Amino acid sequence: MQIKKGTNKFYVGEDENNFLAQMTYVPSGEGMIIIDHTEVSDELRGQHVGKDLVEAGVTYARENNLKIVPLCPFAKSVFDKTPEYEDVLKN
């Protein structure tokens, strides 16, 4: 399964308007993004797709020297359980 980069989102699916899963974010100020939503279709649930989308966001943040505010409850829980992501977490 391939995670693709869209406009302020990472997604799995045909294109960013026809997705099976997505994680959206909002650029906020200089050097920061806010993860505001994660959504996974029933057919992909239980396959760690949501976590993989958050990981794609973390990789993007690292590559672009950004910090992340995980406003989405799912993304926040992934950050809480993954100490390796602390380097991109906005304090």
C-alpha cells in the first residue's frame, strides 16, 4: 500500500479526492504544521494505516525542518506512544 502526498495531506487511494485513508494538516506559522484529522476506511482498519499516515507526516516534518502539533486525537495518541517522534513535537 502506497502513501501519497497531496495538498496538506497524506493519503492512500486513487487520488487525494478518492482516498481510502487520509491524514490532513494545516501549515501554521513558520516551521509548524497542525495535524487536524486522520480518517481510515472500514476496509483498511486494523492494518496500521493511520499510524503509517502519521509516520509519513513525521518524515515530512523531519525533511522540511518542521514541528508538529498533533491536534487530532488519533495522531496525539500515536505521538504519546512513540517517543521517537519527540524531535518533531512542538512543545
